[in-house]
Amino acid sequence: MKTTFSLFSLICLISVSSFISAQTSNMELPIYDKEDLNLRNVDTIPDFESKINKLKISGVIYKSDGVTPAKDVILYVQQPDENGDFELIEENDKRYVNHRGWVKTDADGRYTFYTFVPGGDRRYNQLQQLYPIVKEPSKDAYEVETFLFDEDPLLTKTCRKRMAKKGDPTRILKLITEEGMLVAQRDIVLKADS
């Protein structure tokens, strides 16, 4: 009986510590680096003005039904520079990616980022990507599939076929030029409650 109780206690302790660990690691996501009090539905990534391939990404975030616009959802995006390298900054004893931004969807679920086309790290055959994280009101943040670029030479036919079968092919941004700027549309459907 004493062995059973000890085993039960050990299992409970491990379960609680892994739950606390998961909660702590979730709070370390970079989306939490900024308070959402003053967020708007439009943001500009640092260095936007100095970049050649300026990019405007707009879209609507929908609830899990894929139809209802999701209001007050925070979308965080970080990206490498045009060479595919993540420029890191250190401030207040914390390191973070310089090219990042936050938006909060409006009543219609709309958002816009002004950024630039990132490079892919060719040393490691990395695609050109933007790394998004979403946070719904009263829920934990989670990562969304990266945004990819249709013109990326590393985005092969095989990759596209695999994505069509198992992933979300709408994550591939098709860029058009409007008034001298590249423009893309990327709608996001939030995941259903577990």
C-alpha cells in the first residue's frame, strides 16, 4: 500500500510539474513581450522604410468556423532580414528578433503588416518565411503555420504537393505589385477549442 501511494504521489508530482512547465514555456513566447493595451490592427516592422522589397500583408482572422471574423485577436510576426538572418537585439537583459511586430484585429477581424520580403537562409536550405503567433482573448497563444512565398526557388513542386495534402496551401503568399509595393492577402482560421 505504501509503495502504491508513493507511486501515485510521484505520478501526480510529475504531472503537475509538466503542466507548470508547459504554462511557463508558453508565457515565454515573444508575443507576450508587448502589452496589448495600445495595439492597433496595423503595424510596421522595423526597417521597413529602408528595404527595397517593401511588402504589405493584409487579411482577416476568422474564428474556427472559417466564417465569423475574430475580433481582438493579437497576431505577432517575426522574420529574418533580406539575407535570411535573424537580427538579434539585446535590451534590458533580454534578446529578441529586431524584425517583428504586433497587431490586434478590428471588429471585422482585419489586420495589416507593412514589412519586407525576407531572405531564405541558403546555408541551411531554409525557405523565405514569416513566423506568426496568434493569441485569442482569454486563451493561450500558439504558433500558426509560417507564411511562405510563391516565388521562393526552394519552394519546390514536391513541397507544394506535400502542403496540398497535409498542410495549408493558403500559407503561400502570392505577391502582386500595387502602387510600387508588393501586396499579399493572408487570411487565418483559428484552431477549434480542444
